Amino acid sequence: MKQDIILAGVGGQGILSIAFVIDNAALKQGLDFKQAEVHGMAQRGGAVQSHLRISDQPVFSDLIPKGAADMILSVEPMECVRYLDYLSPEGIVITSRSPFVNILDYPDIDKVLGAIETVANRVIVDSDKLAKEAGSPKTQNMVMLGAASPHLILEEANLREFIRVLFALRGEKMVEMNLKAFDLGRTAANKG
Amino acid sequence: MKQEVLLGDEAVALGAVHAGLSGGYSYPGTPASEIMEYLIKASTRENKFVASWSVNEKVAYEEALGVSYAGKRALVSMKHVGLNVAADPFMNSAITGANGGLVVVVADDPGMHSSQNEQDSRYFAEFAKVFCFEPSNHQEAYDMTRESFELSEKLGIPVMIRMVTRLSHSRSRVQPRPPKQQNPLKYGVDTDWILLPVHARRRFKLLVDKQRDLISISNRSEFNSLQINPKNTILGIIASGIAANYVIENYTDGHEQPSFLKMTTYPIPEDLVKKLVVHVDTVLIVEEGYPFIEKNISGVFGVAGKNIHGKLTGHLPSTGELSPGIVRQGLGLDALPKREIADFPMAARPPQLCQGCSHADTYRALNEALESYSESNVFSDIGCYTLGALPPYNAIQSCVCMGASVSMAKGGAEAGVYPSVAVIGDSTFAHSGLTPLLAAAAANTNMTVFILDNSTVAMTGGQPTFLSGEKLAKVIEGIGVAKEHTRTILPLPKNHDKNVLIMKQELDYQGLSVVIAARECVQQARKIKRSKT
């Protein structure tokens, strides 16, 4: 049992928060994992990605080989397309459809979504709308984690537990808002 | 003890804490910063110790050396280019020797994710003739750090740990072991630390004589492993550090693995290399960074009757970072099945200055102020403001090394460049911009230095700075820059016209002028606000 996930988004969208929750849930389930992330210069509003590998066998490489990822989980649609060559032929894409436009040459959004639709196995979520519904556009990352959750080899209860841990210091209201975002994402994904 | 989820950098830090660390020092730099971040958090928790940011890497190294001389265990960490700054004490401390364990952690950046070069610190370890570990995973990062302190005390020399970005910034599980107590304080100075030629010659001979011991420790190290595949005498593989993972990864699908030497210690474990090489016709060497092992093994003449393959022979790329896919190609295995990707006009999303960043306002004003000159040179430095090189600013023309902007502007001015401009951040200025400004003040060089004071080390995540605000202004005055040509501006859009005017006045002035553009980093301001609510 293994799952190789490319997490993608733009610096500041909270990719590493998603990773925190998944890492700790994996640890709790006694799985091995490695999660390579990007810090420093590249983080400043740039494209950010994290390679996350979970397995009941030892994980060796910190990086996922191209063509071997089981899932791309992206908080931004163009960033999802950027890593499509990592996805295995049977892999699934879980992505937001809400573009984050901080560059002048952002491509036509229909073309972006068109590229995503070349993947048969896909879940596309309006994370911006759902995050606002949860209480803050900043919760898009948890919406997307929720959308991915039915497809992860991790138990929902464990994911929820570490969302609590992650936001505990920022108060119960933050915890509840992010759990709501997670639930909205999960429901949206289940509806397909 | 409970397993922990740690970054590679944090695994090193925890290993040091559990080895009885008394003093940790560093200067921020990606991908090494998280070592000190972790040490600072841990320093007040268990078995209290000192963990602090230093003014620069040379200072950090010397502070650590002082701890070591006092008989206690010390760690100094930095990014690869930081060791260039600390090279002087590093090289010489190998000769004086260490007293308490002295471990120098250097994080290389193959692929230049956040750096100006991809130099390979293993050459520095060889240059100084010290022992070096190259962990391949988080558990090794923890275990090797603990072992480094033991070894440093046993051999009486510093020990290096070579990290790379992919391990530094990857998270995984680590199983810690019970911690050790700190060493007692030791006084007593003997002649070993006085590198007058008379002592240095004796000490250097001693270091050279130790090299056989280092090789023998490397040969016997439990961190290296040699697996001989008796059925395959055609190909053997030597892989070091995380490159070893990329090799193993490619054989997890059932392909039979050739004979394999996983190498994680230097000097090179010669006996293990010989055992592998005699067994096979061709050896592929897979290493992250420069072809260090390959060159050491093949030398000028190669190995008679054997093929040594690697980066020098073009079997693996000589630049950039390795990956499982690149290594797969080098191993000659079939490529993984590929997904058909439709043509798509992908846009790059390079890093950029944050919304509301003070540097953006400074650059907009500087660009306008310089419009009235037909030519100019803007020498910049290392920090967030280096992003001023990118559109829409295109405001700077150099980024070489820490502090270089000021010295280069002086050299440029002396060669006849006018206006000759330096742009440097407050922390970089304290790191190594202050000393060249002393010389420029003494000569009253015709140049203008912009100090972009955002009161933090922003690019690396907001570490504290030593020279900001009022203190910075006092230092500028104290080293002899004319008071009327030291100007402070508040870089905000509403002050644009006023700031352009001040900049023009100082660019026009035929002598040394300093413009301090002071406004807090927006990220830091947000963090501080958040911590208060």
C-alpha cells in the first residue's frame, strides 16, 4: 500500500499546512513517509510544490519519479497542469478550479481546465467559493484536503485530528472554520 | 522515545541537542536556516544551551570554536556559500584541533533552488582534511550528528556534515535516543591553538598523520554498506548520500540490483571501493553535486581494465540536481510509462516581491531617479531585494556574494562609473557590507549606497538583524559618512516624488552618500500582528 502525491499551489496558499496534516496522519497510522518541500526564495509568490510519499514499506527517494505519482492535489488549476507529467497513467487529479492570478501572462482559464480534463480520473472543486462559505478564502487549502480525503489511504478521523492540532494555537474559531472547509471539500468531491 | 516528524535540518538539530550540545551558532541561509530555528526553540526546553544567530558565518564559526576550546560541544551551521565566508576559521581549526566536539553542518544546494552556485562542500572537507558525513535520510541525519560529536572528540578535529536541499527540506520520521549530558567546562590553553609557524607546522603534521585513521574509520563505518551481487560482474554502483535513495528507488520494482556501495563518509572508504571495483567491469558513480568520488577514484589514468562512469563521462549530468528519473536513465533501465501531455501554454510563476513590499517602492523611485543619467551601474546584494532584478523593476545589475555590492560600487566608481550605486539590505550590510563602507568613507568615494532597512532577514523567513533603525544610522555616522549625505527615506507610494528628489540629490553629490530606505518587512509586520492577537 503506497500513495505518491504531488501537492501544488502558489507560495502563501498553505500547501505546507496540507502536508503537515497528511504527514502526521500517516505517522499515526504507522506508515512510512517522506515529504520534500520548497523553502526560501522560491516561496515568495512563486510556484510551490511538495512531493509527498506514504507507504507501508520503507520510502527511499524524497522525490517522486516522473510518471509515478498516484495523485496531484493542487490548490490552483494552472499549478496542477504544471505537474501533469508526474502523474501515472492511472493517477487521479484533485484540483481547485479557482485561478490565482499574480502574473501578467496567466493563460486562458478554459484552456487550463481543458488541460486538466484530459485526465480521466479527476475531481475539480470550486475551492474559492467553498472556502468563502466556510468563513475565509484562506481555507482553500483545507477545502482541497477535504476533496482529496476520500481518495487518500488515510482515515478521515486522523486527518481531522491534525487539522485541530494545526490550528489549535489560533483558537477554536479557526479550528472550526478549517474543519468546515474540510467538510465542504469532502462533500463536494463525493458528489463528484 | 517517541518517533518525531522532522525536516532533515531538524533531525540534525535534534541529534546535536541529544549529543549534549552547549552552543549552536549560524547565519540564516537557505537550505540551512531550519537547523538554527529548531535549536533556538529547543534551547530553552531541555538541558538549556546557547543557540543564536550570528552576524555572519565566520563569526558563527569562531563562536563555536570558542565553545569547543572550552571543552564543550558546539555546532555551527550554514549554507554552502556560507562556508566560503567561514573558510578561514574552518581551515585553521582543523590544524588547532577541537577540544569539545565541534560539528560544522553545511547545506549544499544542487540545482540552485535558492543560491548563486552549487559548490560541493565535500571538497572543503577534503581541503581541510577533516572527516565528513553525508546522510541519505532523516534517521541518518540524526544518528550521524550524534556520531560526529563523538568522532570530533576522539580525533580532536572538527567534523563536517554535508546536507543537500532535498534532505534539509524533506520531512520524515526520526527515532530519537536518550539524550546525553553536556560536557563540563574546561579551562587551560596550550600551544596547540597558537598558530604561529612553529606550532602550526607541528600541528599540521599531526593532522596529516591522522589521515590514515580517518580512512580506516571510514572503511569500518556502520553508515556505509556494500552489497556484492555474485551473479552480476558487469555493473556495480557507488552512490553517496541521497543519491543512494534514487538508485534503490529504481530497483524496488523487482529489477535485480547490481552490486552496490552506499557511501556516506569521507575520506573515501578505500577498502570498500576496492572490493566493489575488483568484482565488476563497470562502476557507475552516482553523487549529488560535483564528481568528487568519481574524480578521486579515476584520477588521471583511470582504473586499469575497468570503466568508471559518472558525471565526467557524461553518463549523468554534470550540473543541476539528480532525480529518480535522471538516475534511472544513468542506470540504463527502461523509462517509466509516460502520460501524453497536451500542448499547453504554461506560464512561469517566478518568485516576486510581496504585495506592499518596501523594496518595490524603493526600486520604483530609484529607477526614476536614475532616468536622468545616460548610464549607471546598480550593484546589488543578496536578499529579497535581489528580486529587483526581475520585471517589472529590472533595477539591478549584480548579485555576487554577501556584502559585495558596497565593495563593487567602490571599485566601479574608482574605474570611472557614475553614478555608482550599491543596494544592500540591513542584515547583509551587518554581515559584510560594513567593512567596505569603512574604506569608502575613508576615501570619500563618489558613490551612493542604499541600505534597504526592513529590520529582518526576510528571504530566509524573518530572522532578527543586528543593525537596523537608529543603531544603523549611528554606525553610518560613526564610520565617517557625512551627516548631510546620510538620508533616511520612508519608501511608500505616497512619498514617491519626495523620495525620487532625495535620491537625485545624493546621486548628484560628488562623494560618498548613504540613503537608508527604512520600512518594516510586510511579512514580519503581519507575523507580529498575528502573534499579538
